[in-house]
Amino acid sequence: MQSLAIIENWPVETTAAAVVRADGTLAGSYGPTSHRFPLASVTKPLAAYAVLVAYEEGAIELDEPAGPEGSTVRHLLAHTSGLAFDDHRVTSAPGTRRLYSNAGFEVLGDHIAKATEIPFADYLREAVLEPLGMASTSLDGSPARDGVSTVDDLVRFAAELQAPRLLDARTVLEAMTVVHPGLSGVLPGYGNQKNNDWGLGFEIRDAKSPHWTGASSSPRTFGHFGQSGTFLWVDPDAGAACVALADRDFGPWAIAAWPPFTDAVLAELRAG
């Protein structure tokens, strides 16, 4: 795909990208796709998928208590537990505000480890990474932000999100459906969003503006971006997903570069 070469113009030292279609075929790739990059918050979708595997295995229930009083696994996955951004301080009642929370995902990791009697990094590896052949991916700390991976590996994950093999398709559909619709909240890097919609561990684009995806991205687009200059989106209407990893922290360069890149990818996909 010629549009992927746009990453050459990004003000970063190392970057790689790829697009995978809904049928699992690679539409194109560019750059060192086997290079390992810190994922930052793109770790969260991987962690969320492991939580959903634990749910399907019967180790946990989505509506069982977890985190602050009144909070559940579902609240933690959807950033509505009431936990603050980066500490375990409770700032609101569960289900009343969308508070993007690294602490919430750390609580989730501890909860799964206790329920399965397996350290969360090991559970993620056994439940998600190894079955998908993601041999270059590891979790080296917090399930909120300490994943390391490659474009090649994340293409496998993006293919799984579009045609699930590890989870029932109905579970994946639930993960991509808004939990507690209509809640406002801050999208990191983009400010307050009146309808800050999230599913179970995945951000849902809907009508958010500004946003890190493209102007032509469908409202059903879901995924995540990370502060290390990384993103993964799946656009069901386009029948494709895109992964881009870089070695420069998110900032004004990404806000300017990512949307036109996504629009160019989508235009090339539409052109066939």
C-alpha cells in the first residue's frame, strides 16, 4: 500500500506500520515491522483480551466485584470504576463518569492473577500471545502500559479482533459496544469529550472530535493509542485494521500526522 509510505515523513527516528484485512490477509506493510517498540497504552487492549478469555473460561464474571466498592470487572474495563488516572484514589462513584485509569487496569491484572493463580503477565502470554503466535510480545510490568511488541505481532492481534478464534464473536462484539453510553470524560491528549465512549478495554470512535483516527473513519472504529507514539485501530466498515508504532512520544506531531495518514489508508482501501 503506497499510503503506508507516508510514515517516512513523520518526525520520528524509527516507525513501522501495516494494514490487515478482515479476512486476515496483509494489505501492506512498511518499515521495520519486526522491531520491538514500547506500546504504552496499546498494552490495554491486549490486557483486556486476556481478561475476556478469563471470563469465557469461567475464572471470572464481568459483573463480579473488582476495584473500589460498587465497582466490577466491567467498570474497570470501561474506565468507569471511579479510580483516578494513575493512582488508586477513588474520585467518583462507579458508572457515573468516564475516568481513564491506568490504576484500573493494574487492579484488573491483580484480580485476574488472584482468580487464576497465575501472574497476569504469564496469563496474558498463555491466553493470548502464544495462541496467536505473538512471540516478540511481552508484558514487562503494568498491564496498563508496559507491553512491548512489533507490528508483525500486532497484525496477528488485529486479525483476531476482526475474526476471533480465541473468543466467541459475541464476546468481542460486546467488547466493541459502548458501556455506560453518554458519559463525558477526558480523552488523553485531546481534552474533554462530551460522549467519551468506550467498550470493554477498547475506545470507540463514534462522533468524537478531535480524534486520533481519520475524518473518514467510521463511527464504529475501535482501538487504542499509546503515549509512546503507537496506535491500533479496527474499522469494521472498511473491513481492515491498521497498526503503527514509533519511537517518539505522543505529542503535537502525532495529533497532526495520524489523522491524514489514516484517511490516506482508508482512501486506498476504498479504491481497491
